[in-house]
Amino acid sequence: MTYSVPQHRNLLTALPGPRSLALQKRRTRSVSAGAGAGTLAAIYMDHGSGAILVDVDGNQLIDLGSGIGVTSFGHALPEVAAAAAAQAAKLTHTLFTVTPYENYVRVAEKLNAITPGDFEKRSILVNTGAEAVENAVKIARKFTGRRAIVVLDHAFHGRTNLTMAMTYRPWPERAGMGPFPGEIYSAPVSFPYRDGLSGREAAERTIDYIVTHIGASEVAAFVVEPIQGDGGINIPAPGYFQRISEFCTEHGIVFIADEIQAGLGRTGTWFSIEHHGVVPDLVTTAKAIAGGFPLAAVTGRAEIMDSVQPGGIGGTFGGNPVSTAAALAVFDLIERDDLIARAREVERMLWSRIGNWPSTYDVVGDVRGQGAMFGVELVVPGTTAPNPAALRTIIDHATSHGVIVLDAGSWDSVLRLLPSVVISAELIDDAATVIEETLALLSTAVPK
């Protein structure tokens, strides 16, 4: 790939710079205070390319957040921009369910082909990840005739009323926003760093909760993130999802993989559930699917997807012609440049560069990840107690030095790294060096 911005960090001003500070003053007078907070939210971006973002003051920042997993294949992809522009010049909207168009069908065909399972599939296109999850729940309830929905502790599924009820932690997403829908149950999840259980042991604990608190025959769907993103890049132990899938099949429960953050190649496979050798009934997709344009989907078994009456699912902008044109260009790029393999290369680079942090810095309890999706668990030195203050210090330091990182975890103690899969080893090394400056200060022992 070629990039319109040099792929290195370069700071011309303090961060935030003067133009960003001026924009921030305008923002406070015009935008709801609920839309973001913190140092990073006061740095205004102008353009980007590859794994670099350039702010309005000309500073070049290393992006390890990718818009929370959206720009998985780099910023401002020329092929995607060209496809969207060409489509916008032809047709911007008709509403597919009234006056359809080919792009929607082509995206559905592609999703049906790449999602796990050799059975016949159907897809529906919507706008956002939360909307995809809502529709998956509706479809499962319609198909089973049941109402109960099981999610997992530490899950994040969105910010709509239903998906907030499915999201684990109260702050900041749910606080003061209720009441929420009923028949949503949060079950214990496999959390290898904290529970010490094998996958099968953790699965039996989850199943026992469902059987004793809900009743398996009452459950319409079991919704899981194969890698919990906002929950702290928690990857359940091997065997966990295999046993959960068996349980769902035994009891007629629709098994739904929420692949909104981890899907579409980020973890080195098309979908992260593939790492567990499990085939879900339904898959939700969003974020990376259209290179920054709003698009999401539900894909799954034909008999489940077709159980809904015509008009029971849909929406005005779902599968918009421009967004679907962008998605088709993204699919072409993934296959042309073998970007799924590239995600596996990023994983190797990250393990090589930061995998020794737990043994080097006692403020780091764990490093975990797959592909271009990693979490660094911060702890009180000498314990496994979460250390949110350390995370805040690291994020503030990284941001002020031109490295964009994210927080995560139910205790706000996990540094989340979601770089583009096109990031270079040099950028990873530079960003890690910036982060290590703070890790050294926060550790009580002298780094080895």
C-alpha cells in the first residue's frame, strides 16, 4: 500500500494544539457534554492515512484505536473512497425494502459466504452494531417463541435501550438511563486471568447459572463476544465456547456471535469465533465492514433468518447504497492484499514487542490478544487488583505524546490496543516505547 501521510509520529505543537483548543471551546457551546470526555476527545483530527492520524494543528499521531475497531485496514482507503464517491454520484438512497438495488444483495451474498458454517444462510443489513444486535435478538425470539436472552458478564453490546440492558457495567453507558427491558440475564463468563478455570469448567459454571436461575427451555438466545472488547480483551479459555455451543444445540437456543468489534479479519480469521472451532447460528457484523461508512449486518441460518414475517425487520437507511459500495471495496481489499494474514503478522509483532511486559513491569498483570486486538491489564503492583489510576496515567501520557490508545475493562484497568492491520513494526515499537515511559514510573520494582 501507498500512503498519503508519512507513517511516523511527528508533533509540531503541544497536544491539544491551539486550533484543537479553539474547536473545543466551540464544542462545549454546541455539543452535548455526554458525547465524549478526556484529553483525547479534545484533539481534533483533519485527515489520516494508514495507521497515522493528522490533527488540525498538523501533528501526526499513531492510531492504536482505529475508531474503536472501524478503520481496521487503514484510514481513508483510496479504493473505498473512490467506490463510495462513484456510488454517491449515481444513487444515494431508495430504501432497499421498497425499491431495491444490487449492492445490498452483493454484500449479503458475501457475508453468507464468509461467515462460519456450510449451511444455507441469509443476511439483513442495518446501520450500527447495536441495531444488528437488536435485530438478532428479535429474530431469535421470533424463531424460538421464547423471550429470555442470556449474555455474559463483562459484555458490551451497545447503547440502545435493549443493548444497554445486555451490557454489563453501569458506568458510563447505563447510569441513569433506565428502566431497561426485562428477560435479559448476565451469566458468568470464562475469564482465564481472574478465575483460573479451564474452558470446560467455566462453561459448566455458566450452564449451571442458566439452568438454576432461568431454565434452559426459556432461553431464546445466548449472545456472546468471542473476544470481549470493551470488557477488557477477555478471551475465554479453550473449550468454553465449544461446550456452550453444545448446550445451546441441546436446548434449542440460538447461539449468536457478536463480531462487531472482533470480526472481519481483525483477529487473523474472518471471524474471531473461528479460533474456538465453533459455528454460531447467527453472527452480527459492523465496524470494519465498510471502512468508516455506517453499515452493520445480521447473518445466519436461513431457517432462522426467514422465520420473521416480511416487514418485521428492516430500516430506512439499512444497507445504504453508498455504504454497501464501500463495503464491497473493503472485501476486495481484504482478499487482494491478504489483510487477514496481515492481522496475524501484527499479532506476532505485538507479542514480540510487548509480550514481556508482565515480567518486566509489576504494574502489568497480563497481556492478551489475537491479531490486531490486544489488552494490557494494569494491576496494583504485587497483586491482581485492578489499577484504573495507572490506566488513566498511561492514557494521558500516551495521548499527550501522540499515541492514541483506548481504555477497557469492567474496572477501567485494561489498556486496549486496536491498531490497523497495516501498521508497521516501527510504529508499534515507537508507540510501545512511549507507553513504557509510564509503565516504568508506575512500577514499584526496577524494570528488568
